Amino acid sequence: MWGKMPETNDSEREFLMSRPAVAASTSLPFELVVSDGEPMDNSRHVLQMYLLIDVVHQLMAERGRKDFFACGNMFVYHSVEQARDVAKGRPYFRGPDFFFVDGVPPKPPRERAAWVSWDEGGRLPDIIIELLSPSTAEIDRTDKRDLYARVFRTSEYYMYDMDAVELEGLRRAGDIYKDMRPSRRGRFRSEVLGMDFGLWHGTFKDREDTWLRLFHPDGRLAPTEQEAEHQRAETEHQRAEAERQRAEAAEAELRRLRARLGED
């Protein structure tokens, strides 16, 4: 996948220099490329990536956890050799559409411009999700599947075809992936998150579609940050309304008792 190629010529060096890069914390004789400037396939995929990131962040906030990383469309470096090949302009994958790494500390104030395994104690994604398209489906099901199982050692790999509205779940067994068995609701249990991945038809960011979401084991939809805020506001409104009704009932009862005493 990243085979031997000749040294870069002047035009290739000029192209490489035009791409965003950062210096690796490890002493490297080249700079680490962190973006190829290529957008995701379409706006639906971009929104789906943001939705997954949003939901995972809300889930972790509810659990009081900050020791994780969730992102997408970001370079993932598993070795210095791979980074060198990318810097030389050789064929590469720019990174999963979405990935999650469990049990890693946040790094404020420095933002991660790429996931660099040797800067992260050798850690690589625990969950990867690819959003299939006609141009990527074959490589997602072959080369990437093999890379994620053998090299990344990623526990869970999901593929979602938004056009066909089909979700596939795979769990690593040794150096290969085996198909997960969906539940009666067509959902797949994530052992990493203790949640279910499944499909939900609704509106996100003013767009109605069938989205890949997380569900609690009891079937409840895991909310986005905005949905969670709305739920909290609704709960507070219901609490305040119940308190108002109790106060009105108490006042009415007091008036009734006073009236009765007056009659006596």
C-alpha cells in the first residue's frame, strides 16, 4: 500500500511544501503532513461525521469522562515509516471518516492536528467508521479493512452506506474482522462504548436524513449536546410547572379551609 517510490522531484517538493504540516515531537528529518486539502465526498458525510463526534462528546460528558479522543477526516499515523512515505508524496489514506480512541488524556491547550501514535503511547483508534460512497466502498471493504485489523488493531469497524441506508458492523478477531450479528432492531453492540450503533431517521442541522447514531442498551437514543440541553430545559420546565400546580392546589385548599371556618 505504501511501496517503494523514487525520490521527489522539484515539482513534487513544491507541492509538498504547499500542504499544511507540523513538526513531530519525535525528532524527524521531515515535517508531518496533516492535511491534503481534500474535502469529504459530500455534505451529508460531513454532517454525519459531526453528528457522531457530537454524540460521543455528549455521552462522555454524561459519564464525567475526558480521557478520550473522537474526530474524523484526520490523518492517522501508525509509524514513522508511514509518515515518511506521506511526506514523499506516496499513496496514502488520509484517515477514517470517524474514529474514537479510548483512555487517552486530553491535551489542552495544544490541539491535535493529526493522530500521531508515537506521541500517544502507541495508541491507535479503538473504533473506526467509514462512510461508503461509490468511489471508496471497494477500498473501505478491502485495503482499509485489512489495515485497520492487522496494523491499527482496531477493535470495531463500522461501514455505513448513506445512499443504500445499510450499516455493517465488524469486530476484530486476531488479524481479521468478523461480521457482528445485528440485534432485532438492526443495531450493533459496541463493546468499547457499551452502547449500540444503529440508524435513526430525523433532522440534524436542518437536514432530514437517516443518520448513524448511538443508542443506550435499553433502546433510548443517545442525544447530541443540543438535544441534551433541550431535554434539560424541558425537564426543568416540567418541574417548574408541577411545582406551580402544587402551589395552586395548596392555595386553593387553604381558601377552602378558610371558607369552611368562616361558615362555622
